Amino acid sequence: MKINNSLNKSKSRYLQQHKNNPVAWQVWSDETLKLAKEVNKPLFISIGYSSCHWCHVMAHESFEDEETANFLNNHFIPIKIDKEEYPEIDKKYQFYIQLIKQQGGWPLSVFTTPVGDPFYAGTYFPKEEKYGLPSFMNILNQIHKIYTENYNQIEESVSKYKGAIAQFYKIDKIDIRNLDLNSFIKNISDLLDFENGGLKGRNKFPNIPYLNFLLDFHFDEFADFLIKTARKISLSGLYDHINGGFFRYCVDENWSYPHFEKMLYDNALNTIFLIKLYDKVKDPLFYHISRKTIDFILETFNTEYGLISSMDADSLDENNHMVEGYFYHLDESLINIIPQDLKKYIVSKNGFIYLNDKTDYETYKKLEIYFDKISLQNKKIEPEKDNKVICSWNMLFVNALLTFAEVTGEEYYFNHAINLFNKIKTFLLSKEHIYRINYGDEIFKHETLEDYSYSINALLKLYEMTKEKDFLYYADAITKKALEKFTDDNYIYLDKNKSILDTFDDAMYSPAGLMGINLLNLSKYTSINQTSKIYSFLIDRAVKYPTGHPTLLSFIRRFLGDN
């Protein structure tokens, strides 16, 4: 049976990037899983997103290669998933790769049985063996051989996976009144990089769920660390000082060199952290960078439907090749626009510039005059954008605008929050459904806990700031729908099938943890049932795995404060 690439009908920019691959990509659907069972082939599931650099690299090396494509097509059912369309599917398989003690990330490459049970996974695999990684063809050959000749190994692997999941689902009865909360803080403290800011590790992500937990509940103890981290976030290579906006992360522990994609959610979260810290310490640098970030997003990501999701890491060079970060590397003539007396604050890595730790707000303002001139004179082609409007990410940015307006009293940003909320409500929200994505000419009618949690959170923030009961009634109605669609007995699931359980934070707040906070906040104003068992489940997760659950630790702090 010949199967053809079926991505051409998808609205996803990421899937559109792969529609001409010789790989016979299929979309994630019941029909695809049915096909895999009929032909008894394992699934090769490739998960990524349109602005991901290493996703592009693996595509060019392997998915555009005829030999690799033929092997995939003959022996596997290849499925391409945009993680921004199906965040819960991504979470499911990211959890699996952590279970087998490998590093997660994108592109995520997962091998599963025809019904979707994983038995092997990795991230980027090169076409030829390098970076200490096996070649992709070597992996494909080995998987095919095992699947056809030693299927018992597959069964053993799946059995271990299901056993680990079953063990993870077990809930112990915990008396929250006897919890040693200080031990949780010690667990979190052990993760922190007090020398460089942020969490320990070679790559530096902002990790805002951790920072906001410490800021909200343990500021006095961690003030120096939080200020140091905020200065790194504001001055380092994580921030695009020339054009505005935050990159996703830095590839070194000194925060000097970024991975160049810009995501809406990062810019929302970093803004929230900086403006909340500004409210405590009144450093004008934090106010300025948060405001500059908001202005950048409102100007650059705005559409009539809401805010788009991202800008690509790669951009076209003079030879019409896509190169990571090319747009952001400045010619020497552009860097020389900065006067000599101010250059002592500039650090340059092959034309990519950031600021040193000695830079204060007044100096930053002086430099900014020249940053604006550089931006105007940079004639390179800007990175492309992914124009999908994602419900949860937009609601997070509504929250960022509201938090900024609350701290600063600037009504202009409050009005932008109302306008953005109304755009998302018009196209994606009702009291019966919350849909995932607006593609402009089509709604992606998929429902996830993430979109419900973030929408309820924004509605409650709107109510608390305005005291307009319509926001509260809307939050109450949506919450009841969320409990109906995503909960079963003790558990709160990421998907409507009630099959994917995950409570850990990643770059964003855990949808389950955020729902716990929403339920607590909503219970102050309305009567919400079905919460006690969910609370027990969330508390159990936080107590057993505190280092992965800053949002659930925030939930526990709020729970104890209310009881």
C-alpha cells in the first residue's frame, strides 16, 4: 500500500514546511493510528515547531533525503506533529524520554507501537554520526530489525513504560498540615545558580515558574539571587537589545549567546517576572525592559485575531540560505555607530552584541539611542513569523499586560489587555468550548487543559482588577466545563480523552498546577465542587517531586494561606 505525504491540507506552518518532503508524513489522527494497526508498522513520530532551528537541520539532512525517506516510508508510519497544536501529545512523549533518562527537547523523535505506546525516543539525530550521536539511518535500521525479529524487546519496553506510568499515577494520602515546607525550599535552592543567576546548567532558560515562586513567597531569602537573575535576563544575550523582545534561551551558563527564536510565551513570562520584581525593588531597568518587551510584542506580533506565536531562529543570508541568528549578527560598521565611550559596556560575539553586568539604567538609555539607529540601518531580511494565534499564550500575555498595568497604573496597557482578551474571546472562547488556535481563515477546534487553565486565570485577574461580575461568571462557567472535560475522580488530565497526565512545569506554568490555583481563587467567590480530590492529587505530586513543581508549590502556599 503506497501512502503519500498528507500535510498539504494542514494550516500549521510547521507541517507546511514538510509538505514537500519525500517522507510520507501523516497527520496525528485516529485514521492514522487505524492505518498503522492495519499494516502493522511502528510509528515514527516527529514533533517540533516552525521556529525551531534543530528541527530545520534534521529536516534538511534526513527528511529531504530520498534514501532516508524510502526507508521510513517502507518500514514505518511517519507522523509529523506541531507541538503548538497538540501540547498534550508533546508532553506525553517528553515525559517518556525523561523516563528513559534522556534529554528532552525538539525535534522530538519517538518510535511507538501502532497504538502509540513508545519504546524508543531521542531528539535530533544527524544524518551521519557526529556530536556523539548515532546516525538517523543507523537508528532506523536497528529499530526495524528489533521490531521484525525481536518484538519481545518492544513488548518489554512498553511494559516497563506502562508500569512506570501506573506507579506515577498512585496517590498517597498526605496530611498537608504536617508538611515541612522548608524542605521544599531546600530542594528548589539546590537547583539555583547563585553565581550566574537562573537555574544550574549549561543552557540558560529563564525558568520563570521557579523565579515567580521565589518572588511571591520567599523574596527576602532570595532577593539577591532574583535581582542577579533579573539583571542577566535584562542585559545579557537573552534579550534583543537592538530590535526588542526575548529569545528563548542562551546556550552558555553566562547568558551570552542565545538560541534565536522568539516565542510569545517567553516574552509574556519574562515581562511578568521583571515588572513584579520592579514593584519590590524599584530598579528602573526592570521596568524599562518589561515595557520595551510589551511594546515590541504589541507592534510586531499583533494581528486582528490576536498575537502570533513566534519568530523563526533562522533567517536568509546573502546567498539565500537559512542561517541561525543571521539577522542578529551585525556588521562592524553597524556596531561602530555606538560611540567609543559607550562601547565599554558592549560585548560582541562575532557581531552579536549584549551588555556587560556594569550597565545601569541610565547607561542603557544612552545606548538605546544608538540601538535604534542600528535597527533602522540593518538591511538584512527579518526572520519569518508563525502566524498561528494560540489561545493559552495570548491569555498569558493578557496576564502580562494586566500585571504591568497593575504595578505601574498605566491605563494604556490595561486597555490593550481588554482588547486582546476580547479578540481571543470572539474567535476561540465560548461557555461550551475553548479552542486551541486561530489560523485567521480557520479555527483549529482542538481542546486542551492548557487553554482552559490560562483563560480562567486571565478571567480571574480581570475580575480582581475590575470587579466586573461578567468576568467572574465567565470564569465560573468555563471552570465547570473544564472539570467536566478534563477530570476523572482524583485526576486532572491534559486531554479530553483523559489519558495524558502531567503536572510538571516546563518553560510555562503547568496547566494542572495553574488549574489548582484557579480553583482556589475561584472558591473565594463561588461554590466549586469536585475540588478536594483534585487538591489531594496536586499536593501528592508536589510533595513527591518538589523540584519539578514550582507552580504546585505556589498552589500549596496559597492553599495553606486560605486554610
